[in-house]
Amino acid sequence: MIFKNLFGKREEDLLGYADEEDAPPPSNLSRTDQDVAQAMRVRARGFSDFNKRKIATIISKLRDLDQEIFQMLPALVHLNVEGMPGFVPEGERCHGGIADFQINQDLLRILQRHFANSKLGPQNVRAAKAKERIIYSLSSMGSLATIAQTPKSDFDIWVCVNKSEFPPEALEALAFKLKEIEEWAEKKNRFETHFFITDISEARNNRFGASDSESAGSALGKLLKEEFFRTHTVLAGYPPLWTIMPPQVSDEEYERLREIARKDYQLDVRRFIDLGNAQRISMEEAFGAALWQLNKALGSPFKSAMKMGLIEDYMDPESDSVLLCDRLKEAIGSLAAMPTQRGDVDSLGPESLLDGHKKRFELDGYLLMFDRILGYYRRKGKEELEDILRKCFYLKVGDKIAGVNDPNRAKSAKKDMLGILVEGWGWENEEILHLNRFKEWSFEQCVTLGKQVNSFIIDSYKRLSQSGATSQVRINPTDLTVLGRKLFTFYSRKDNKVDFLPRIFDDSLRQDHLTFAFAAGPPGTPPFWRVYRDPVSPADLPAPATAAKCLRQSRNLATLLAWLVINEIWTRSTHVSLASKDSPLTVADLQDLLGGMLDFFPHINVGHLSNSQLLSDAKVEKVFAILNLGEPKLGERILHINVIYETTWGEVFGEFHGQTDMTSALCICLNVIPHACEDAQAAFKIQVPSGKAGVSNRAMFVDFEQLVHEAAEFFYGTPLPPRTVRSFVFQSERMVSAVSWGGGKIHSEFFPTFDDFYQKRETGKFQNFEVKVFSSPSKLVPQQIMAANLKPNTIQVIVCDDGIKARLYISDEMGGSMFLSLSSKSWLPYVAKVAGFFRNISARLAEEPARVELKLPPPALDVCYIGPRGANREGFKVDNITGTVLQQNSTPAEVRLVTEEATPDGRKVLVVQTEGASFSSADHGADLFRNVAAFIYEARQRKSKNPIFIGDCVLPSSFREKFCPQGAKGTHYLAYRKLIEGKLYQALQAL
């Protein structure tokens, strides 16, 4: 009764016995149909007993804590209790529990021990009475309870529901709950489990949403369903209806038998889930499925090699036409049909575990597949492929035997099974011992076997392709493109690319210990770094045996570390040592760098890249930068930078840039960071090894990371408008640096002060300029505030006043800029006249053809004051003084308008309009400005020669052609005004 004790499942439930009052009444069946129904009941009993054995076998192969986690999984899915993983407070979002699942006292005690602070109690564990949002079955699949189950085996579990019963929010809540349970199990004891919400009606039609490959079609669904039927274990809920059907039934016969089962009250089909029949695949489907497996092979080579071999076997007309799941059903059915004797544990005989059963080879779903594949290649004369698969299989199952006559075989059912297999293969003890020393193989031997497995998969695909061409199979061109790019990503060689290594299993290249060695190069050259497997002392480095342990050497330590991470040679469980006293880095530095890369570039699985990523051009996705790597002293500035970046195609590249400073390093990073960057902090990471120089200067490098984040967010965080240049300004080591981007390459400039930058950045082009000042504490705090207050499509006059000097930053509606410095006492009258001038020309700016073409609205006008805050002058305040300033400008300007007019004969003349008079260059010629100045001087009663202000102007055609042929901005008008005011002032001073 282990099933009941561990999972609260009643034995009779698996037999299909009903005890509800609403159970269907007996139906009249023909004699023939009664015999059919009786055979179904036998198979139901057989699969029930088989399922109990599988659960007992799974538990026997788990360690203590893993056993309890496994036992708790169904209850965690079933319950919705505060303090337990995946609790959902809203009742309408909760699922209705697992069908017919009960929690017994033993399981309740385990749960209460692990969740002592939860609200779990006896009231929570009563059988669910829900009629909707029910989980009908919780079933694992894969290598569990087979010879291939190891302590590292993960748990793939189908959560079978009718999605039509779940509103979207309830389905989201279920997905959330399952994810929380996965994370809890991983955190609890690194127990790897994956839940898959499976819609029963979709599964019936072989649709599992497993692939975005069009060519795979329904083949993947058929193969997946066959694997599920062959390897599934019901943990809670109902078994598949398929289990009670005879082997090898057609779809039509399946439907007929389903009706018979429905009429037989002892079976009660309500206690089964109908996932449909198991079906064979066609040649065209096989080609699509092979294509998919080849994609997946880049992540799990041996698993894909097995499935490719199975597809080849299914497509071979000489092969056994019976599906493997049906072979398993035949074995279970024949055992269940044997007469049982009183005292038998169940219908399969007295043995409690599957690997101790006399028919264990026929009841092991993994061995059934492996034996079928070996038989296929043996029949085809492919002995070398048989040999590769056997070696990989032996390594995969985890256990070892000391030889064919290993005395421990009698103590371990799994070792005994393995011994029987290798005897049948004709292996000598030397071959077995060689494989037992796999962890001691040279790195090259491991990589070579990985290459053989990958070649096996590609050759298998080629053979299927040839068969497909003969059968005129059509393949979707999109899928071919995707496959080609995945293979290109994995196998292609490119400059600066960190190469992928072929492997056998996910962890077959992982090392328990790595030793780094440092060797200084000739003066002016980078040092050499070598990495060895196993512990190596400095004294051992010259030995030939040590040279054989060298995995790789490089002058670029950053790419060497990246190579270790992306190929999973180094993992968090790998010990690291350093065999060089002269190394500028410590072991802690190396571990920090490796860990930082792993956090930033989690496991890259090329096989899992989406079609959408691969159908687009490759783009940089994430950037990891290392500053001054290997420098014995960090100093106070950036000396060089290593950049490691990953693309959307899964490729990783490493670049070294020497002789850099903060500005050039920023440009390097910004040129690599993706321009479609929604989150700069997620896309870019900086790391600085402290080394033997200590950590005193790390604050500067933290600032650099913030510098890159802010610049990237400013440049790429929002779409770049047309005709726009963005400038990011910061205080660098030497002076003020401005890094600018207008959609192409990043470029940089240096200025003595921010004011020089602001004055000189105006180019005269009809471009929009946006500016941001780095927010880190520096001398540019007022300018940070000023830049933060800049507004688009607004003419702004911003006054930064420190009490002694006032800096006037004028930004027009396109971001064009001018700068002027005045005393704190004289800025207001000047600003008032400038603001009045901008107000007067705003209507003309709105009518500029370039603005009309871009459909820009009329520009606004804004005047801001930035000054010290409070009596202690701590910090700065920002005030909008637009209204106050415009009121100061109530007196009309002495020159009301400077414009251009056409004479009757077509000539263009300059006209200056003052209060009460108008002067034209047609009348005054070269004396125009002298005569205007004299008129104003007389109007002042000869008392003042202060500058003359112009209130409004129209740009003449000659000025436009020379300075703003693409269109005029506010700063063009201001520059022209300044030009005319200068001529008038010179004339005034000459009077």
C-alpha cells in the first residue's frame, strides 16, 4: 500500500471502482464486449500495480530529503495554504485541487514539519469537492524509475487540466503556483522539477505547444505522447485512458473501445483522462521532428542522439512496426493476465521494485528505447555508431561496475542490470575500466567524444534528409533558415568569438577543480594565462604531466574566463586555485569574475533560441565590461577595458581595448550596448577586480558603471527623433567631456568648461539637440539641474546664478544653444529683452518650412532661474520666472524690427524700423547703421552710448543661404540679432 501511504491515493481508485451515489448503473454489453471490458480491467489493474512499483522505485533511488520533497510535490500542487509555495489569496483564482486526491496523516506530518509557520491544518487536507478548475492528473515522465535515473535526474511533471474550465487569471495563478514550487524545491535541496500545464483536449490532438517549428507539425506531439505513455508515472489524479486499451489499436478502434469502457460501470471512465491514442509518424513528419531534434541537440546532445536514432528506426520499413509504448503495454498486460496466487503483492508478482523484477528489461521504458536503437544500427551495419551510443549510455546511467564479474552486482539491482548489458555487448574489462575513469580523461578526450556524438546527430539528419528527398518531403524554408543559423552560431569561427565546445551531456565538461597560472610576457606584451584541470602547484608547472592537464592558454584572460563559463567548464561548485605568486589577481578576484559572468550570462542554450531572434539580424543583447584587468595597481584612472558581449543569436564575443581613458571607454561601451535597450542596467554590467592593489579606487569604477547606465538610458531609452543629436556631458579626468550620438557611431569632444561646450556645440544645421549632464557629484551640479529642466520644442533662457556671476544658457526650440556670462546684478534686464525678442519671433519660427514639414507645433517660451537655496547656500533651487521677466520688458525696443524687403526692380534691401522712423539700405547705402545709430543717439538726448537692443527681426536670404540653408532655429535669429546689434553698437561708439 505504498501508494496510499505516500500519496494518499486509494488503491481502488486506480482500479476504477466508484463509490459515489451517482455512479453509473450497470449496462448491458454483448458477450464479446464483456470480454473486451474484462481485458481492460485486467490492464487497468496491471498499470495500477506497475505505477505503484514505479513510485517505490523512484523513491528508492532518492536521498532522504529528496524523498520527502518528492512525496510533498502532489500536496503542494493540491493545496492553497498561506505560508506554502504559490499561495493565491483570491479564491476565484485558485484551482480546485487534484481530482480525488487525499492527504493522509503521514504526509500531513511531513508537510507540517517543513512548513511549521504556515496555516496548514487538518481542515486544509479534506478531499476537494470542487467541480471545476480541477487538475485531473499529475504525472511525471522521463527517466524516473528506469536504469537511467540518477540523483541528478530532473522531474518533468505534466499538470493535466481542461483549460476551458480555467479563466485566464486562474490559469495565470496556477502557472505562478507551479513556478513557486519549482523554485522552492530548487532552493530546498537543488531538487530540479519542471511542471508543464497540459490541456487534455489539446493533447488528444497531439498539440503540446512544444515547438515553434512549422515543419515539425504534429510529429513532435506524437513522439512526445509516445514517450509520455511509455515513461509516465501517475503521482496523483487519474491515469490515461490509453493504459486500458489493447496494444496497437487504430484510432477508429480506440474510439469504439472507449464507448465500451464508458458503458462498463466497473471501469468508470470518469477516473481516466483521455489523452487520445498513440500514433506513428509519417516520413514527412519524421523529417520535421528530426529537424527539431537537431536544433535541440546543441543543448542536450546524447538525449537528441537517442531520439534521432528512434526516429530513424520508426522510418525504417524493416524495423519493428510496434510503438515502444505498446511494447511496454504488452509486457504489463501479459504479466497482469497471469493467474495470481494468494499472498502476491500485486498482479505483477512479488517483487516490490522494478529493477528487481524478473521482467525488468521489458518494463524499463528507457531500456526499451535504447535496445530498439542499438538493434537498428546493428541491422544497418553501423557498428561504430553502436559503440558511441553504448559508451554514452554507460556514462549516462551513473553507476559503475568494476568489471563483468564485479562482486557488487549481487548487492545492487542496477549494477546487475548494467553487468548483464555489457556482457551482451561483449565488452572487455579494460573498456569498462576506461569508462569508469571518465573523470580522469584528458579534456581533449571528452571533447572528442562530444564531437562524435554531434557528428552522429548531423549524419542521422543527413540520412533522413536523403530519405526525405526520395519521398519528396517538403520542408519549410523558415525552419531551414533557423536551423542554419543555429548551426552557424554553434560551429562558425569569427574574430573575437568565444567558441562553443561539443559535449556529450549537459555537465560532461564540468570540472571539479581548476588551477590558473600566470606568466609575464616580454616587456610591452600582455602576460600569458593558462588554466589547468585539477589542483596544480607552482612546482608542478614544468612537468610534462601537468602540460597534459592544460585546458587552454590565452593572453586575454577575460575571454578565457568567458570560455570557461559559457561551456560550463566552471560552475559555482568548481574549486579555483592559483599557481603563480606573481599574479596581479587573487583567487577571490578570479572567482568574482567567473561568478559575475555566470550571473550576467546565464546558461546559453543555442537550441532554445526562438525563431524570431534567429530570423532577424544578430544584435548585441548584453555587455559585460572589465576595467584594468590584470593591472598590478589600479591607479586613479582607466587604463584599458575588456568587453564581453552576447548577441541575440547566442554568440559571445570578447574584445580588448588598450590605452583608454574614461571618455574613450564610455564610447567603446556605448557603441556595443544595444540601441534598442529598454533597461540599460540589465544590459550592461561593469566589474573591477581589486587585485593586490586593494579597493581604495573602486568608487571611481562604480561611478563609471553609473556613467554608462545613464548615458545608455539617455541615448537609447527612447526612440531618437528625426534630425536629432543627443549629447551626454560629464567631468572626466582632464576636463569636461561630451559624448554625442545622432544615430550612427558615438563620438566624443573635450572642452575646458561646460560653458565652452554649450557655446560651441551649435552647428548651424537644422537639427534637434538634446543634452544630459551626468548626475554624479561634481562641479557640474548646477548644469545637471539646468539640463534636467530642458524641455522639447521650448525656447528656454536658463539663468544659473551663484551670487557673483550669472551664466545664461539659451536653448532654442530645437536644442540649439548659446552661452553668455553676466554679473549677478545685471542679468535681469538683459534676460527680459532676450525673452521679449523670442516671444516676438515665435510666430515666424512656427512657420519655418522645415518645421511645417515635420509637423511641429508652435514653440513655447520658458525662463528659469537656478540659484543657491537658503541663507547657507546649500543646494540649488529652480524657479520659473517667465511671467516676471516678460513684465520687465514693457518698454519697446529702440529697434523694433530688422527685415528684408524687395524693391520694384527686384533688388533686396535691408530695412531697420525704429520708434518713429524707418531706414533702408536702398536710401542710406553704407551709412545705414551709422544713420540708425545717430537717430537713436539723438532720441537718447545724447546721454548714453549703451548697446542698442533689437526687438524683432526677419532673416535675410543671404544669411539663410550661408548659415541655415536647411531651416532656421531660434539661435539663428539670436545670432543674426547679435550681428546687427554689434554693427549698431560700433556705429554708436564712433559718433
